[in-house]
Amino acid sequence: MSQHTFAGRPTPITNATHAQQPSGMPIHKYGRYEQVDLPDRTWPDARVTKAPRWLSTDLRDGNQSLIDPMTPARKREMFDLLVRMGYKEIEVGFPSSGETDFAFVRSIIEEGAVPDDVTISVLTQAREDLIERTVESLVGAKRATVHLYNATAPTFRRVVFRGSKEQIKQIAVDGTRLVMEYAEKLLGPETVFGYQYSPEIFTDTELDFALEVCEAVCDVWQPGPGREIILNLPATVERSTPSTHADRFEWMARHLTRREHICISVHPHNDRGTAVAAAELALMAGADRIEGCLFGQGERTGNVDLITLGMNLFSQGIDPQIDFSQIDEIRRTSEYCNQMPVHPRHPYAGDLVYTAFSGSHQDAIKKGFDAMEADAAAQGKTVDEIEWAVPYLPIDPKDVGRSYEAVIRVNSQSGKGGVAYVLKNDHKLDLPRRMQIEFSKIIQAKTDAEGGEVTPKAIWDIFSDEYLPNPDNPWGRIQLRAGSTATDKDGTDTLTVEAVVDGVETVLNGTGNGPISAFFDALASIGVDARLLDYTEHTMSEGASAVAASYIECAIDGRVLWGIGIDANTTRASLKAVVSAVNRAGR
């Protein structure tokens, strides 16, 4: 490339050099969001100092957005996870939408799955038959809320419902009255009953009209001491900046009467990519409660992410009142239930978020750990007792069940959480991360070839066929029979193994600095060139009859493969794992 010069020197860059050019895109089709006239806004000076009330809508808003909606078993797995994490308000379905949602709500009530301090919520439109069916689903519940919504935004009034403001308001009023009537008729004194109303889409609705509708609903419900109403103000489609979103919440909080008996709830979606910021600023503006989904699941770009919101509080020294200490388990369960992967760059939970590839970053992190240890020692405290301050790491990874070192070793995985969850949850097999990658590719090949959902049983069948010997149909060069080891005074192990090799009863002998090393030596005698790369094991049960699972990564004739062995004897389990890898190499 030629260089422009002036008087023998390079031409200096000017502002004009970087002037952007018109894109040619049809910007005339789109209007701007309306700003709120709130010159004395106070929220910019506010700080969030405590956790809001949380509601998970994973089982409703999240579930309805899935390509493959959750089965009843996966729904129950998600519900149990949310309870374990500490969510006290959980939207569990849209029971009037079909028998599946209705049956699930009935199942968790009738099976006693809902703890006494957890409130379940169900959604309904403002039609009498749907309201009746919705309330009917809650019979026998200990704590329950009916969430009614109707569209109030101008486009919906004009295009969808073709109704006036007065008609739209009347739908909300009549729906509220019907909820109260059917609750009185169908629910007994054992149910602590609550009500939630959403003017849909709040962020597109004129503020004065949104207020008018909410006040009319409150006039029917009559919130007062001991009688709360939840007003949920959803950004069903995110259209404005987080600051404008906060302005709308401060305006509503100022103008609502009976404010002390109203819980103002935030329900942001992520169409502009700023749902987390919008939720946090709404809390600064006076909101009390946030609705969202784990990992931002939901329609289009998703609901606001409850994981990020909660961990943002944690990272500022505020108790989120939700337990995120086992973030990988939460992620695996979510991936299994939703059948969708969590992005490896997802805040706090992705595979890569505590990993540094840059040498300068790694050096800074190492120095940060060293400084933490030195500072703690100088204060006579442990590292966990002083303020966290390590470059590039906003939190200590081990506070969410991670370790920085462990993440470095497995810094390239994604998309295997659901498979790993099934094997650990159903079969007590905790696969090493690189083995998870290997097996997930096998599952992916099966799904690409055959299509359809891979059930937990199918996952296990594929795993067994790939890694474990089948007594009814032995495969591979080697079938292990029996073996014994002896250790010399110099520490050398001598191994004798009885096996079937290529269909022939054979005795293999080898020596090494351990049973596995000796077995590799024995395999060399039958032309198997194998080398150990990684080894790990764990028990699958407790007590005298405990069974061990051994995982071995081998380089075999230039290929890298994993094998697994399961046995009550740990040495035999490790030899089985080697045989598994060797037999796979011959397939």
C-alpha cells in the first residue's frame, strides 16, 4: 500500500478520515421511543442495597419459548432446582392453555412438592372460561397467585382487539372481578391467595392510561393492610434505553395510590440487549420485584437473566438470597430441562468466563492470587476473610463451585451440559470434562443422523454401547477375565492378566511403576501402542459394597480416546477403562 506524504512526512489522520457513511437501511420505518417528562427524577442517585423479590417464570414464559417444550419430568426437574436455589415465587404454568400445564400444576400440589413458604403463580388471559380453569388448577395449594393480563398498548388496541381505551380497561376490571369470584368459589381456607395484574405491553402503553387501568384494577381488588396486589409492568418487547425504563417506573411509583400495599414488579425482555440494566435501574427507581428466567431463557432474545442479576448483587457484597454456589450444576440442569446450551461466554456460568488466554492476563491473575495470600497473611486471616481483589476476575470462581485452575484445563467446552447431567444424575457417572466433549460429539452424530429428541434412556444406551462391555454381545479385541499384581522391593509392579484377545484365551504379562503402566507394557506384547494421558476415578456409592468408576484418556496408535471401567475393585476398574479405550480404537 502506498503511503501519502506531505513535505516528506506521513499525512496525519483527521476526523474526516473516519467519518461514517449512511447505511442505506430503511430507517424511516421506525419511530423513536417516547421520553418521560420527569425532570426531578431521583433514581440516578439511588443504589440497590438489598435483593428484590424474585419470581422465576422458567416453567411458563421460558417453557413456552422452547423448540421442544419440557416434558413433565423435565418440568419437575426444573421446579425442584428452583426450589433448591431458594426462589420463593415460581410461575409454574398457563393451566388453561392445555392439559399438559394443568396436569403439571395439579401434580406438584397433589404430590406435596411445593414447600410451605413457596408461592406458585399461574397465568391467565381475561376470559371467564380460562379464569375458571386456571383457578381450578390451584385447588388445595398452600400459597398461590393468579396472574391476569390483557394488552393495553396502542398497537394492540388498534390492530388486535380494535377496542377503545374504555373497553380495554373494562376487560382488566371484569377479569379481576372474575378471578376474585372463582377464588371465593373454588379455593378453600387452606390456600393463601394472591393476585397479580399486567398491563401488556406496559413500555408501549401511554403512562397515564397504564396508571388508569392499574388504578381501576386496584379499585376492584382493594389492596390494603394484609392484602397486597402485584402490578407487573412488563417490557414485553424492549424498545427504549434502560434509563427511560427507569423513568417510567419512577413515574408509576409516584402516581399510584395505595403504593404501600402494591408490589411493583419488573418483567424485562432483552430485545435491545439491555434487559439486565433495565431491571437494575427499575429497582433503583422503586420497583420491588423482578420476573425472569435462568440464563435469560424466553421468547425471541429472552427474558431478563436471573443468574446475572443475582450474581451482580453477590459481586457487590449484597446477598441475592438465592444459592448460586453450584453454578455448573444449575447450568447442567437448565441445559437438560431446556434442551438448549448455555453460551460459553455467559456471565458467571459459561465455560470460558474465568479463563484467560492472554499471557498478560494470566500473569496479572497469578500476581493477584499471590497478593491475596500475602495480604491475608499480613492480617492474620484467611483469603476468604478479606475483600476479593484479583485482576480480571470479578468474583472468586470457587464461590460458585469453580476453580480457576480447573477451568483453564477445560476451557473449550460447550453444549454438553445436558448429556453430562443425565449421566451424573441418573447413573452417578461424573465424566471428566474432556470426556464430556468426546461423548457429546457422539450424541451429536446420532442426532444428526436420526433426528428427534435423545431421551435419557437413549443417552445411556449410546454411552453403554460406546464405552462399556456388553456380556451378551462382546465387542473389541480384548475381553478381560482376571488378573493379579505383585510389587517388588524396588517398587516395580508385575501384572498378569487373563484375557480373550482376538477370540483366543491369552495370558498377558507386563511390568511398570503401577498396575496401569504394567498393563500398557503387557498390551505392547500384542501390538497395542498405548500411552496414558489422563486418569481420574470416583466412587459411585458408599459403604463396603462401593463401586468405583475409572476414566482413562489414552493415546492409542496416534488417536486420543477415553475409556471407562466400573468395578468394586479400583485396580480392575482402571484396567477395564484401558480395555474400553483400546477396544474403541479398533472399531
